[in-house]
Amino acid sequence: MARKTATIDERSAGPGTAGPAEGRLPAGPAAFAGRRTELAALAAAARTTGTTTARLVVLAGRPGSGRTALALRYARSVAGQYPDGVLHARLSAPDGTRVPPGRTARRLLEQLDAVPPGLLPPAAPDAEDPACTALREALADRSVLLLLDDVRDAAQLRPLLGAGPGTLLLAVTAGPLAGIEDVDPVILGGLDQASAVTLLGDLVGGTRISCDPVGAADLAEACACRPAALRLTAVRLRANARAAVTDAAAELTAATGRPSAGTAQDAPAERPARADRPARRRTGGKEAPVAEARPPQADDAPVPVPEGDPLGGAFELLYRTLSPAQSRMLRMLTLAPAQLADLRTASALVGCPAPEAAGLLADLAERELLSVEVPADDGTARYRVPGWLYPRLVELRDEADRPSETELGRARLLERLVRLVDSAQALLAPGAGPAPDPLPGPLRLRTAAQAARWLDEERDQLLTAVGDAIGQGDLDGSAGRLVTALLRALPLAPGTAPADLHRLHELVLEVAERGGAARRAAAALLNLGDLQAAAGRWEQAVERYRAALDRARTAGDEAGCARALESAAGCYRALGDAVRAGDSYGRALALRQQSGDAAAEARLLARVAEAHTAQRRFEEALREYRAALGMLRRLGDERGAALVGGALERLQQQLAGEWNHPIAE
């Protein structure tokens, strides 16, 4: 029996529908029904918002309403209108952790291939991230659709709203975004019953549903006509060909403890947006969106599924049908960085062979318990735990898995990542050190190009894994090994940005400070100062170098003290403070003289001479230049001797009145 499903033909937009970046969008579910009214409301909102700045359309819906699937469907349907691409980013992880606006901006700039050199996080915690400014500038004359999923609050969007009028921001959220004026969200409720039954037919089989129209209607009602609950229930029906549709409806109703999914208390939540008028704003205590009516929660907590919700009941019924291996895999995936996993990370979490992990992941995705993400560049399938499911899985993990098993899974994951990073580094810099033990075949990175792409794709996950481990504080040894591996490997990947290295060195500093490792803290501060100096942020660099000097003194590290003093002096010199530059160079020189480092001593003598010259202390400058020149000649450094000799000659000419210009740098 032929059925008409309310879908959008992605070919209907004509040639060039897929923008340059559309391949970065997750696939979304294949079966899609209804939502014509909501799609029309999105299109109307996109036409009526913004004329001089970026347009903003907000799509709000409770967990399980299919808001992400609808946003993906809409984005693909209009991709042809945005020749510069469709970009995608998630603004929070399934565990509720917010992604800072600056980090989101950097990843979007990477998708545009428009990352400015030397881009670092803001100097002050409350300052706007320069990446947001760079993104607005990059979007000023582009026509781009930004699909921003899992938005938690207006602060995550506000830095992006100043982009050019060719940009459309489609923000997908669970509730209202207070603080952004003149935006009427499209509120997403359940499907209409006809579309819900149609979706069931597509998922289960048209004949089976059409033979029991009353049971199908009852099942749609028991699911509150919400797509996620319908999909989970359809999985159980597909697995049991003899199960009656009416029995599935009765089981779900009993599991939720609700007499009906269409009671009066749910009516406002399930009312779809109308296409003939924009969806009304619902703020404060009047007509609040469903997602707002939830118990108080921590700022970074995931949006919960209310007790008695059909989605929760559908999951509980399906979870009982999983094998022990499937249910354990699902629980352990809550430990993956940002709850994103592939066969490499999943096999480490549960301690099974990679092919077995790949099969378990595919089975769970087929059962609608994992969302399918964009595959890795080498074709490796990637999956994510849905945000609505994360809190319940954590509860199940705490009930079913011993703490020692959980800690072992986390430790295995970190060690697996260390081996992967080491293997990537060995491929990118062969001969730089001993070759690591080869990984099993399915896990192996085989070429330098694949290693570079893997580091680029997994950069956020690797840094998140380090941050998670450091935040827990119980696996500092494994976290430290991963940090060391990343410090060697990330600079070899062409996509690594200074901001990524800055984030990594801050994590190193956190571990070192917590463990009282002053020498390691000094090294991290020196690296952070170097990144600030390379970006021309001299004041911030000086602060880092002075902090490094304090830690190096505590550790009794004279070489570290000398390095911090010399680096700080370079910043003072760039700021035009010759007095402080000379003082710091002089103190660094005294330390180098004590250690017997002749090359460093010669370099610092020349720097001290330059500082004396800037202060018009010419006799001292001549003395230091001559001392540096003599030392460089003894060391056989012809290039250094030529440079210092030239500076000495220019100074002598100036003093003799033969050249009245300042000394060249």
C-alpha cells in the first residue's frame, strides 16, 4: 500500500543545493514525516528577521521532539540559497557542558578556512574572545547558514549576531533564549496523529500498521506523537514480528503511568506552530515553552526527560531488550569525551576488540539509541549519545557498574589515546624517536596524511579527554602521558591553532599546580607566555613570564629563571621600556654566567648593550658589545659575530658623528 510521507525532496532546490560545507552536517534520520507547518514557519521566520545583521531563527522543542532532525531537514532544503556553505556546530555536550562562544567561533572559522594567524583566547575572563570578532568579519560579505544545535542560552549566540545580513543563524534549543529581543521562536511539539501513524508505518512496515489503524492511533497517542518515542517503540516492534501494535501501546502507557498521552496538561506542549503566522513568543509565566517547565537544574546539567514522559518509558522498555554487551557499551559511552565515540575509543572503554565494538555501536545506532555523526575522513563511523538519554544512562551506569570498572574504562581510554597520538606523531615525524608498539590493525593509523587528518578531526575530543581527566583528578598519571604525547604531536598537524596549544598548556599548568610541581608549572607558564608574545600581547606575556620566574625560583631552577627573565625583557623591549628591559637582561646574564652557558651569555651581552644604547648609556653599550663580540669569535659563531660587529660599528659611527640615525635593530 503506497503511503505519502511529508518529506522534503532535497533535489527540489535545483542544482547546487548542497553548499560547500553541507557535508559536515550529520545525516539525520532517513524516515521523516509531517512537519510541513513547522518547515513553513521556519521559512517565514527566516524571511522576516534581520536586514542589516545576521538573521536569527530559533527552533525550540522538548527532548525527543525531533528538533535536530527538523533543523537538518530544513538546512538541507535551503542549502542552495547559501553559496558560501552550511556550517554546523554543537554549543553544548550531551552532559550539558557549554561550549564557550570563542571555541565555537574557532571551529566555524576552520570550516570556512578563515582562521587568522595567532588567534588566542581573550586576555581577561570577561572579555570577548577575538575569535568571535574574526568570525563576524569573515561572515560580513558571505552568504552562510549556521546551524547551531543544543544552544543553552543567549550568551552563546550574542557574539555571532553581528555578522552580515547574508548569514542565517538557525539556533536549536530546548527552551526560550531570554535576552534576545524581537525573536519569535518556532515551538516544536508532537506530530499530528496522521503524520505520527505515517512515521510508524515507515519505521515498522506499512502493512502491519495499516492492518490495525486503531492500534496504530493508540500507539501514536501513547507516544504523545513525538518522533523519538515513536522510533524507540518501532524498534521493539521490528524486533518482534508477532507483537501486536495495541499491546505495544498498552505496554508504553503502563510504563509511563499515564492514562493517555493527549491529556489536557500536554495540549499546549503538542500544539504545532502555524504557517500562516509567526509562532508567538512565550516568555515568563505566559504560554511558556514546554522545555521551560522543568525542575531546577545546574547551569551545565543536561535537559532532563520528565518522569512519566513517553520518551522515558519507551527507552526503559527498549533497554530491557538489549544484550548485556549492548547495554554495557551504551552506559560506558557516557565516559567518552563529549560522549562522541568511534570503534577506537569505544573498544577501549569496554575492553573489547575493535570489530566487536564497531558492531555494538552500529546495533545501538540501528536501535535509535545513538545518533550517527559525520564519519571521519577515513570513513570511520562516529556516534554520539543523545542529550536526552545521557542523565538516565549515568544513573544506570552507577547502578550496574562498579566504580572500579568505571575508573578502569576511563584509564583504558586515556592509554588508548596516548598510543594513538604517539603513533600519529611517529608517522608525521619518522625517526624523531623510538617507534611505538603498533596498534591492532583496525585501530591503526597507516599514513602521515591519515595521522594529520585524525589529529585535526579529534583535536577537540583529545583536549576534552585531557580536561575531563584533570577535572576528575584521579588519573593524573594517564592524563600527564596524554598531555606529553599531545605536546609532541599537535604542533605537527597543519590544522592545530595557537588557541589549541594555549588550552593544552593551561591544562598542564593546572595539573602541575595541583601536584605542587613548580618546575613543570614554570615550563607551562613559559609556553603560555611565548604564545602570548607571538600574538603581540606583550603585557599578558610579561604576566606569564613573571609567574614562571616565581615558580622557577621555588623549584631552584636557575635555567628556568634565566629563560623567564630574558623572555620578559624581550616584552619590555617591545613595549619601549628600555629600563626594565635592561634590568631583566642583566639579571638573566648574571644567571647564565653562573651556569657557564657561553652562547646564552654572548646573546645576553648584546641585548644588554642594546638596552644601554636605548638609554643613551653609550660607554656601557660599547663595553658589552665588545665583550659579546669577543665571546662569539671564541665560540666560532661567525653569523652572530657579524651581527654584533655590525651593531658595534654603527654605534661607533653614531658616537663619532658620522651617522645621526638611531641604531638599526
